[in-house]
Amino acid sequence: MDRSYLKDILDQVAKGEVPTSEAMELLKDLPFRDLGFANIDEHRNIRTGYPETVYCEGKTPEQVAAIMDGMRGNNSNILGTRASKEVFDKVREIISEAEYHEAARMIVVSKTNKVVSEKIIAVVTAGTSDIPVAEEAAITAEMMGNRVERIYDVGVAGIHRLFARMDRIRAANVIIVVAGMEGALASVVGGLVEKPIIAVPTSIGYGASFGGIAALLTMLNSCATGVGVVNIDNGFGAGCLASSINQL
């Protein structure tokens, strides 16, 4: 349940257009709706400004479809993360306007493309292999009303590629840096800009990268100031944090 939905109900009650008893019925699902196998947090949008997001891994396609169907009536935009094509196909049977972003493994149900902030969030990747995580971050930020600039494949193995795009990176208000292997790109960017950086380690790399732990430790040990780090492959978390900073 988003703020606009709640405000509309309260305005109608104040004007005498909707009886109190009917308003109570409309609001009965606050603070959550019990589906038996899941409790939809209808109050989250009002508390945080963002609706609950469905983490699809570990849920059956039928469960994901039912949850997203239950959410769509009172929320402007709905996100499903870590979604397979099989899960999307089941959701699409119920919600025809649902879209699937294969690279990011995300399901999007968008009722509004309203831009809340004109300031830019830059999403920068070290390599092409990091793009799926970067796209999860970028799409999340866009769905939360931000403008996103994508700058991909500019890692330290060919650092001249990064320098060629520094004007675009410096124009951003918040920078998300996504990197696997040794994860050095976040420190490099952190030493070149005056904006907050959200570093996202990815699980991309050979054996000694330990599934992203090497990149995570590099980013946590960054000598550059102003670099914060989220969990391995957590593009969604980076997108949410970037949005919160960008809309302050």
C-alpha cells in the first residue's frame, strides 16, 4: 500500500465521499496481508517509501505469482529479484503487464515511471561479466524513481577505458561500482571522485576469488575514502541504498 493510495482514501473520508466503515474495510490489510504461506508487508511502502520486493529464489512459481498478484492492487511498482524464466512465465499468466529482465533475473510490474530525483546514479562495472549484478542495481534504482547512467566494462585491466568516461562518472550524484576478480575498481574510482561510492563485489573470478570473497575483502580494505560495501552480488541492495542517498 503506497502513500498515494492511503492519502486518496483519507481525502475521501475527510470530504465525506467514503464512509468510515468502508475506509476501515479498505485498510483492513494493514499492516500485513496473510496469504497462508507468506505475509505481504503492506505497510512497508508507507514506512520506507518503497514497496516490499519479492525474493523469488526458494519460492515456487505459484507462490511468487500469488504474492505479486496480492501486491499489485495497492502498490505502484513491484519488483521480483532472482527470478527464473519459469517463475516469470507463471507470473505473466496472472499479471499480463509483467516484464522480465533476463540479464538481471528480475520481474518488473510498473504502473508509473515517475522520476523522483533528477540527480544521476552511475552504475559502473569492471567487466562485462559483472553486468547481471549491475543491471539488478540499475533497474532497482530506476524503479525507485532515479535516473541511471550505465558505464560498463571499464575495469583496471584496461584503465584507460575508465579515464575516457570520467566526465560521465563525475556528473553522477551517487556511484555504484560493481566488480569481481580482485575488486580493485571501487578503490580506483574512490580516489578520483568526490561522490559517495557503493561497492558491489561479484562472484565472478577464478578459484582464488573464492566466489567473490576476494573482491569483498579488497573493497572493505579500500584505502580510498567514501566507499561503502554491500554483500556479494547484492545489486538490489546497492540500488536501494543509492536511491536513498540520491533522494535525500
